[in-house]
Amino acid sequence: MFASLAQLRAEAWLALCFALSLTISGVASSAVAGPKLNDWATIKNERHGYAIAYPVDVFEQRETPKSEDGRVLYSKDGKAKLLFGAFDNSENNSLEEYRQFLLSEQYAGAKIDYAPVRKRWFVLSGTQGDEMFYQRVSFTCGGRLINSWAMLYPAAERKMYDRVVEAVARSFMPGAGKTGTCD
């Protein structure tokens, strides 16, 4: 099967972003102790079209994914998680409704320290107990598809994991279906 021009452009853009993130993370890694973040793997979801890269020296897949919608990766020591996926917005939530749901259900009582909201995406980041979290949510296909990724990690290891969050954030590309046309 031949790739569409849009798919080729998206893959080229992902490759460029990935190369840039490797360059930047390589420079940053020399200044801060911890994993070098040199070896990365990219996961592309065929059903929903999203892509995300992660450092293999930090995260690993420990179990077979239960569905094709998303995955959970664990740090080598089991203290951190990287979750990502996409799903149909079957309840037709608005971006703000879904954001409020996460704040009241997932992050109730959390101290939010970074929370930009744009037309089609938002981020929630902060501390809940002794755990840091960063979650990016993007609405695509006119709000019919919700793409999300989150990283949960010990607050005591914030310096190292903040670097990982920044690098993963640069790699994430929300999806719009198999062909990129909200099919």
C-alpha cells in the first residue's frame, strides 16, 4: 500500500522533530546527571494516527497492550509511568468539560503549576502528594477524537523526569485517524 502525501509529510515532520529532540536532549543531558536519553523508540498508532517517542533507557513496555487505543510504559525501577492513547469522544465533551473532568476526578486536590489551554488542546501539570504529573490532551477531528499522553513520576526525581517530559512532548503528534483525514 502506498503512503499518501499527507502521511509522508507527517512522517517527515515527525522525523525532523525527533532528530531535533535528540539533539537538544543530548546537549541537555551533559548538564544534568541521569540517563543520557540517547536511544529512543517511536510508537505510531495505526488506528488513530498518533505518534509518540520515548527514551528506551528510561521506559519499557512490561505487558501486552490490552487494546490498540493506548499503552502504559513503566520506568525501569517501576516508579514512573508513561501513558498514551486516543479514544472516541463518545460523550461529546467539550475541551473545557473534559479538562474539568480530569481536574475533579483524576487530579482532585492536586497543586497545578502549569495549565495552558488553547483552542484544541490543554496541559495539566503539577504535584499530587509526592508524585508529579504532566498530561497533554488534544482534541482532533472536530472534537470527535481525544488524544492524550501523561507522565507520572516521583517528585523527588523531578530534575531528571522534567527533561524526559520536555523531550517526549516535542515528539508527540496527535492523530486524526488512519489516513490523517479523520476517517
